[in-house]
Amino acid sequence: MAAESDRAAADKPVVLLTGIAGFIGFHFARRLRAEGHPVVGIDNLNDYYDVNLKLARLRELGFTAGESGDLATRAEARLTAPGLVFYKADLKDREKIAAIFAAEKPQLVVHLAAQAGVRYSLQNPWAYVDSNLAGFMTILENCRQHSVRHLVFASSSSVYGGNHSQPFSVGQNVDHPLSLYAASKKANELMAHSYAHLFAIPTTGLRFFTVYGPWGRPDMALFIFTRKILAGEPIEVYNHGDMKRDFTYVDDIVEGMWRVLNKPPRPDPDWDARCPDPASSSAPYRLFNIGNQRPVDLLRFIGLVEKNLGRKAEKVLLPLQPGDVPETCADIADLQRHVGFAPGTAVEDGVARFIRWYRDFHAGSSGDPAEVRP
């Protein structure tokens, strides 16, 4: 039986996963390995947030502390674990990424690496050009050169920008981004479509809605609120608390991604160039939202954090920030039709799971979760 299992795993296509040390990339790598896929991970381990958290994720994936200990200071590296190869590399390095594709021969590519953050794009716009545009171009070119079976890439709910029609639908116009981050994700969708059209690369873009959960990013609201409340520090609440977010638990994101990866798009025979649907095409290209469909009031969300921590937050009410939007809500009808899946984790459960992880992880690493920096 073991020999049969090994052969079955060997028959699974190799998946190249960019951003493997990131929040969603880490979770999706675990799913891919559980499904028996050989995984090739790429990450540049930049210091946008604490690199130690990224290294801890890599250790969870099977690399030892000794193997990962000096990664932060090395320009390049290659590590191996059962069913997993990790490269520290930057997507802007065209020669390096081309060499990885040539050596590892992935049949499927999941592109999650990007410079994240709406507010940070006001401070360091060139990071978004380098990573989200030049880096994505490197991936597209290598998918073309190596006849990849399916490219799945991360877009964002931020592309909806100035839209006020709720819920956000993939059929809506998204030509009014409110941040450079959003514009870079819209650009990714356009770049991907051109390659799907020119080179028949099956390509799917996924617009994620406010992903949260264990191993999450320290720059996101749930992590910030938890850390500051435990430290006795005030939390900043934008738009005076009059905000709603379609908080989507990371396990639901992973399930949606997994199903989409296994169903490459085909050209839509009903696509009408006289009345074009932005979410499909005469090329093998699709766009989907992945969201929980149940927007949560920000003040209620903070209340759930307070309840699970057993502490009250001191709130500093501030106006809406540049590039931000007051409400998000995903229409996932297209995703449901395509793969038969809808996220279903209640925010009450998701917040509780995150805080249990946060306490366990940070107590184990420093003894006091309030001491851990974002």
C-alpha cells in the first residue's frame, strides 16, 4: 500500500507557489501537501512585517530552525523537506525565476506573492511597482515558456475602489481604484487576461475579501487589535467605527482556492464582445470573488475581540483613511456555480480560533503576547 501511495503522490502535478511564507501561501502550502502535491515555494522574505513570523511558518512546513535560521540574511537560498522545495528569491530576478521554472518544471502555478497593504502604498509606491507589476510579469512569462496547465493568482476586493453598489460583483466595472495597491491588482487582472488570450494559458484571478485567521499578518486589523488590547494600548478605529468588512476565514479561502485550482477555465462560448462580461472571456480566463457574504460591523468585530481576550479596548475614533472604503461585501454567485463552494465560517468562530492561536504562539515565543511587535 505504501508503494502505491508513493506512486500516486508522484503522479500529482508539481505546484509552484509564490509567497509561500506569507499568510495565505503558508496555509495553502499545507493543503497542497496534504493532497499529495509536490510543492515548490518561492518567497523573498521581505521585512514589510516581522520576518520571524515568516520563518516560523516555514518551520511549520517542515524546515528546521537550523535550516531557516539564517534565511533573513541570505540573498538567495534553496531548502528541501519531504514533498517541498523552498527558494528564497525575488520575483524581479528574471534569471533566477526562469532557472527555478526550468529546474522544477511546475504544471500548476499559484501566485500569491505581492506587496500588500492599502495604506503602505501611500508611503512606498515603488514597492508595488517592483513586486506587483514587474514580479507578476516574470510569472506570466515563465508560465508561457513552460506551458503551465493553470495559473491561479491573487487579486483583491480593493479593485472595487469607488464602487458603492453592494454586494460587489465580478461583473461590475472596476476602473476607479482608490489606491496604488488596488490599481496594481487591477493591472494584474488585465495582464493575466492578455496572456490567456495570446498564449491560451488557463488563468483564474481570485479577489480575496479581508482574510483573517491563525498565522495572520501583523499589519491587519485583527492582529493589531489583539496585540494592542493585550498591551493596554489604545486602538485606532477608522471612519469613527462606521465600517463593515466581509471578514473571510482563511480555511474558507484555502478551500475555494483548492477547488478553483482543480477546475481550469475554458473559453466562454457565450461571451459577447459587444457586451463584454469582465469576469469571463473568449480566452480561458475567469475572475471570482471569495468572501463570506456577511459583512460585519467594525465595532461588533472589536467586541468579539474584547470578549475573547476578556479585556476592553480603549478606542481612538478617526476619520476614514485615504484609499480606504467604508464597506465591502462579496457576491460569490459565480464561484458557487463554478466550483459549488461558499465560505461558511462564522466570524465568532474565526475570531476565537485566531486568539487561541495568538496566545499559544506568542506565549511560546516570548512569554507575553503583548510584547510581540507587529
